[in-house]
Amino acid sequence: MRAPRGAATVPPVGHIQHIPGIVPTFPVPKAAQLKRVGVLGLHEGRTMLTCLDRAAHAIATAGCDLDPDKLANCRAQCPGLFFTNDYAALLARDDVDVVAIYTPDPQHGEHIEAAFRAGKDVICTKPLVASMADAQRVLAAARATGRQLLVGQSTRFFEPFLRQRRAHDRGELGALELVDAHYVHRMDWYYEKSAWVAREADWVFLGLSHPIDLLCWYLGPIRCVQAMGARSALAQHHGLPGNDVFTVQVTAMDGRIGRAMGNYGCHELPSARNAIELVLWGSASTSQAQYHDMRHRYARPDGTEVTEDPLYALRHHYFHSEVHGMHYGEFANYAEHFAVSLLEGTRPAPDLRDGIATFCVMEAVRRAIASGRTIEVAPLRAEAGLED
């Protein structure tokens, strides 16, 4: 399970070639070897059940949820699959190789450990865990069972961010001098659909996990964190006990710096700022990737600004309809990446160690806000059980 220090390679993405003029089609022909996926949590997880027509090496076989309405809706949409309200019954099935977990954040540790001990590999939506106890728990279970895990960090697998990463890895940006990430999105709809969010969620782990993960993806191990937090009027209205507005600065072990911002009570300006953006400021160029839009912008050496916008060409892969933000392409991309890594015996990314390392940075953010101090990350990594 040990990863190379600072490793941050972009994962290959299965059948998607990203060659100009070649548009992926689906249903994608299935390969001779497949990983069979059972999904736990059928709200967001319903997308995983239905998106795997875009993957060559993964197929959905089962779903599980406590809500009878969600089970009924998924049975109607996916009539050939097995459905149950009993997680143990899902784990007992021989036709489930991988469990994809989309349950509330505080339940991830318990559900990951149960899957590992049942002999299943795991995809878990972000955040991987939201407590130090669960970080320790899942690392111990992985070491005891040898099972593999992929963190479902959908942003890494969205088209503009994939293009931006490939340009970075080709050296087109030169040396990174600042990594700047944000996720801003008004969340009144989320409080209304998921009552547990206001009671149990910490937005450091829930929303800020996107920009923090992007910082970790490019900067590698983080040395220290400074952060500030506040509560928006929306958070106060819903009785959220913690913060939902954040600014974060990080320093990597190699001295590079990054910043992250999150605001989950804002009034959005989508024409000016996308919900998720990543700007890489390099010595040779600057690039920007956006979500929900599908724009990748960068500067050529002569100063010419280029905008790539493959939304029209790739919309049928990334979205279930003409509506943006449905996650279908990202989920299919990371399921395909994980299935191929399991079949070939290669390291998936972000894997369990990556997820725990990112959790430690988020925990440092939480502690920095509470204390008003700069927080060193190495003691948190040791507390979680990561071996450097």
C-alpha cells in the first residue's frame, strides 16, 4: 500500500481516448474481464448504477439502500439488478467484486471496513473519512485484508481537469509556483434533500474536500496549514453548528504553496466563477480548469490565450441529459480506472493512502480554524497511522 513520496501521476482512463475528432460512444462494448460493482447508498449512488454503460471493464450488479422509495425507483430503472435493504446481503453476494459507497460521511468508516472484511475492494465517495478514528479504522482493515480502495474524487476525472493534468505532466506549465483551487456552491437544496447535513456534516470534509484534494494532487505531501472559517446566513438559518465559508493556505514539504477557498452559502455568479475551478500558475504558463462548465484555458508561450471547450462533443459521455453536473462521466471514468488497476495489478489514484493524507490536511484545516494557529500535518499523519 506504500505510494512513492509525492507521487501524483494522472490515472489512465480506460476506453476514453481524448483524441481530437474521436468521440466516445456508449454503451461501450464490455471487455472479457470485468469487475462487478454493488452500490451502497442509492441517492448519489444511483448514478453509478446507470453510468457504467460508459465503462469497458466494470458492470453494475447490485444496489442497497434503507429507503424503500429509492429501492423502488432503482428497480424500475435497472430491472436486471439485485436490490436489497440489507448491507450484509449485498456483501455476501459472489457477483459483487467492488462495493461503491455513497452513504453519509459519518458512516464511511464502518461501511468500508465491512466491505474489506467481506473480501471486497471499495470505491468510496469523498470525503473518504471525516474523523481520525475512522482513518485509523480503515487503514487497519486494509492492512489486515489486503483489499484496495479508490477515493471517488470526481473532480480529478472531469474532462478539463484531465486535460490540465496531462498538460502539466508534459511539462507545458514549467515549474508550479502557486496552486489555487476553489469550490463555491449555494447549498440550500442540499440541506433540504438531506436533513443529516445540517446536523452531522462538517463542510471542511464535505465541500472543501474538492479543492483540498486538488492541492494535494499537485503539491504532494503538505507540511503545514493556515485557515480561517465563518458561517454564512444560510448556514445560520439551517442551524449548522460549524462553518461553511473557508480560506486556506498550505505549504508543501518541498516549499511550494497553494490556497483553497470554499463558500457553501453564497449567491453564485456562474458566468464569472464556476462552482469548481483550479488555476495552476507555472513558470512557463498558466492554466485553468472549470466545473460545471467544461472549459480548459491556458496560455501559449507567445502569450496567446487558448480555450478548449469539448462540452458539445463529450456531453453524452459526461452528462445523462443536456443538464450539467450529473457526474455520469466522472463516475464512469473512475470506475473504469479502478477496474483496470485491479485487473492489471497497478496502483489506483487516489488510493487509500492518498485519501487518508488528504483527510489529514482537512483535519489540519479544522484544527487551524479552531485554534487560530498554523498546524503541522506530519503529527496528524502519524496519528492516523500513515507510515512515511
